[in-house]
Amino acid sequence: MQLQESYINKAIEEASSNIDKNGGPFGAVIVFKRKIIAIGGNTVTIDNDPTAHAEINAIRKAAKVLKNFDLSGCELYSSCEPCPMCLSAIYWARIDKVYYAATKEDAHDAEFDDNMIYKELDLPIDKRRIPFISLNRDFALSVFQKWKSKKDKTIY
């Protein structure tokens, strides 16, 4: 457990130093074969990118290092329990395990509240606060049909 604690501490240190760079108080570390391959801080306000969370930035870096979108075999260490967006990215990246320090309740206490998103996900589409309107489904389905018939596709 000592090695895991050093990795989580690195993520927490990144979160702290990220504040000094005018970023958000979040940090993430990705480890592959007991070696840190990526460190990410939250750069939402620095990059004017709402997706630039620490975990997302670390995932992007790790994928470049491994030259693969599949991060199986990797572990992610986050200074805080991942938000719904980051949680989704972690699953898409196929990361094996996630360690986190602070909880989503701790983040809420620091004025980062993801609870609204969790609630929205449970609502039927027509009850969400942002309208979701389906258009041109048949056309879109033809693209999926094209994908399904492609012989040399890379499944992800």
C-alpha cells in the first residue's frame, strides 16, 4: 500500500500546485507497470475548456505515451472522486482501477457540485433541464450501418 500512497500523494500535490498556476484544485496520476506515465492537473479555466479536468488531461497524456486509446493495465490516482464526465472517460479508457482521496461530498463542500449531473442522468430525456431533441435519425442510422459493414474497423 505504500506505493499506492505515494501515487495518491503525487496526485494531491499536483492538485495543490495546480492552484498556484490558476487551475482548479484537482490532480491525477496514471500508473502503468508501477511507473507514473502521466500527470494531469485541472486546466478548465486556464484553457477555457470545460472538459480539461485532471483525469481527462492525464488520460490524454497516458494514451499518447502508450500510443493506444486502450489504457488496460493502468491505474488512475485522483486527488478527488471523479465527476460523471471523468468517470465515463475512465470506463471508455478501460482503466483497471481508480484510487481517490477526497470524496464528491468534499468537492461539493468546496463549491464543486456534480450532484445536479447525477440527478439529470436519472431523468427521462424530456424532463432534463437542457432540451435534447432527436433529428434525422434515419440518416444517422445509415452511418452506423456503414460502420457495421466496414471490414477493417478498429473496435473501441
